[in-house]
Amino acid sequence: MTQVKKIAVLTSGGDSQGMNAAVRAVVRSGLYYGLEVYGIQRGYQGLLNNDIFAMDIRSVGDIIQRGGTILQSARCLDFKTLEGQQKGAQILRDRGIDGLVVIGGDGSYQGAEKLSRLGIKTMGLPGTIDNDISFTDYTIGFDTAVNVVVEAVNKLRDTMSSHERSSVVEVMGRHCGDIALHAGLASGAETILVPEVPYDLNEVADRMKANFDHGKRHSIVIVAEGVGKGEDVATALKERYPSIDPRVTVLGHIQRGGSPTPFDRNLASRLGDFAVRKLIEGESNKGCGVLKGELVLTDIEQVVNTKKPFNMELYELASRLSQ
Ligand code: ADP
Ligand code: F6P
């Protein structure tokens, strides 16, 4: 088994808060263990463009607290083709880079898996606000995104109470309801609509009406984008009861920005260091995660082919507490 000597790191797909902390950890751990470390700008697009540069201790100074990613991110269609993947692997080989840490979501993991088939040792780090990567309890950026949503809902609640109104808040998550679930529970939302759980908007409207009739002064409905548009949910509620006239807030990309929480920074730091140590030990084609607090490695193929289980216990708890 040949030991890795030169590794590279890239960030890919939708960015997430904490990606910088992960890059910092990969670079500093790599250097600590005597490796040469390279950064690849703009994800797989940068790889195909040979946009690769040496990184040192100072290149990752003053970034642990920053959102976004200093390596920038991109979506690259060419890399989905075999020719693109072969070109990428060849560029890495030509530079003597034998290990690659990919920080990104599901799609980025699939790219890493393809590269590993072409002889590059790869490690995936779960970098996405969506928390939709399996074999890790949390993805890097999820906690910060949940904090952004909770802060927004706190503010909405103030004005909704004053006017005895309801509010529909559309949140991100792609096909996953975790941002809606965790932010909804933490903000005491009255209703949480997620793609994983069937719902009936007439029932939601009936409950809201009954709550207002019984003295409730506000009602927050969190809608995961995987369910549909917040605007459509608001229209359906109003059609049933014209007195329910929700204001709609789409939080959008605000959820992807801002300084990462300490939780995300520490998760990113642990996972980045873990990925480097595992590459050195000869592992490849693995996704890194944290399950019940413990660092774990899982075959990337298994990660991308397994749907993350939805936490029904939390969902039911949120329902019980939202009377
Ligand atoms: P995310 O990583 O956040 O899920 P994307 O799905 O957009 O984001 O994937 C990011 C990039 O990963 C894509 O632009 C593409 O370059 C690469 N990628 C996605 N799917 C594949 C695939 N099946 N094979 C190879 N590369 C892929
Ligand atoms: O995967 C992260 C994410 O922010 C999703 O929550 C959302 O559906 C998507 O990316 C938005 O993509 P874009 O940044 O291309 O608008």
C-alpha cells in the first residue's frame, strides 16, 4: 500500500457555514502529519481547469469564523461525464496528488466516488446545510442554518403577536425536512410541514382557527421547501378560512450565510482532521461522519445509496408541544 504524500482539498455543491473550518482542519492536520497540501479552487470545475495551488499554515488563518468557502464552490456538469472524471484524475496524478478530501453534499460525494475508482484516494466530508447525508447525525452547516431560522422566527413572532396574525416561513433543505424540524421544535412553531410526513392543509387550517378562537395570538407554520412553496400553503390556508391571512417569509440563501456556530466549527474541525488521518492510514472512498458523538467512516457508495432516516420522535415531540 502506497502512503499518501500529497493531498488536495476542494469544496463543492451548495456552500455551507463551516466549510472554511473544515478546509482549515484538513490543511493544518495534513501539514502537521508531514503531507503537502493543495487547495483546488471552485470544486470539480477548478480541478478540470487545473486551478490548484499549494497551501500552508497561513493560507487558512482567520477563516474558522467565516461563512462561505475561501476555496469557492461550483456545480460542474463536465465532471459528471467519464471523460471529465478521467481528466480530473489525470490532472491530480500529473501533480503527484494521491489523496483528495471533498467537502460537499450528495452530488459531490458521487464525484469523489468516481475519482476513487480511477485510483485517487478520496474522503468525503458532509458539507451542506440540508443535513441529508446518511451515516452522520449532523452535516457541517446545518446547525448554523437552524440558528438562522430560529432567529428569524423569533423576530416574526414579535410582530405576529402584536397583530394576532399567522406566519408561513419557507425554509431550505432540498428533499429533507431536517432544517424545518429542528428549527420548528426550537422556535415552538405551531405547525411543521416536511416532505417525510403526510399532512392535510384543511386540518392545519382547522387547528389554527381553533387555536385563534381559544385565545392564541400567533401561529407559525414552518414549510420545508421539499413540501412546496410557502406561498401556496398560505393561499390554501386562507381559502379555507379567510380570517387566516398568513404573511409569507422565504428565508432563502440567508440560511447559507453568516458565521458558523461553535458546533459547526468543532464538527468541521473534527471531521477534517479525521479525514486526513484516515487517508494516511490508507483508507479511501469513504464518507466521514459523527454518529452518537463518535467519528465514523462509511463507504461512499453506501452513504449515497442510503436515505437518512427521519427523526419521527422529534417530529411527534414538536407536535405534542405545539398545542
Ligand atoms: P451537492 O454536493 O451539494 O449535492 P450537487 O448535486 O450540485 O451538489 O453536486 C456538486 C457537483 O458534484 C456537481 O456539480 C458535479 O460536478 C459533481 N457531481 C454530482 N453528481 C455527480 C455524479 N453522479 N458523478 C460525478 N460527479 C458528480
Ligand atoms: O443544498 C443546499 C441548498 O441550499 C438547498 O437547501 C437548496 O434547495 C439549494 O441548495 C439551493 O440551490 P442554489 O444555491 O443553487 O439556489
